[in-house]
Amino acid sequence: MLDPKKLEEIAKQIADAVPKGVKDMAEGAESKVKQILQSQISRLDFVSREEFDVQTQVLIRTREKLAALETRIAALEALNIKD
């Protein structure tokens, strides 16, 4: 999930972009924007950076194991052909 501080920063930037007259009428606009952002982002299929990094490492290890198995199979097939 996105960092709550980032959401607050985005919500503040959006609220700051609203003209003063509209801002005065829409008291609490920043919290409402933040709430809407959180709601919409929660619908998306995001993973944390930590989770992404873990899965990247798992994928690297899996690829290494696959390469080793492919090499081993090729060697066994070569032995099988000679017999």
C-alpha cells in the first residue's frame, strides 16, 4: 500500500490547487480528498515495495534453479544418447 504520508501530501497538493473561494466553501476538502484517494487506491491491486523486493528475490532464485535443472537435464540427455 502507498505510504500514508504520500497520500496526505497528494491530498494537500490537490487542496492547495483549489481556488480560495472554493476552498473556503469546501471546509475539510483536504481530508475528503485524502479519503477518496485512499478509497480508490485500496481498490487497486498494489503491493508494498518490501513485498515486491521479496518476490523479485524469489524469482531470481527460481530462475537460477531452473537454469541449473536445464543444465543437468541436458547433461543427462547427453549421457543417455551415448549409451
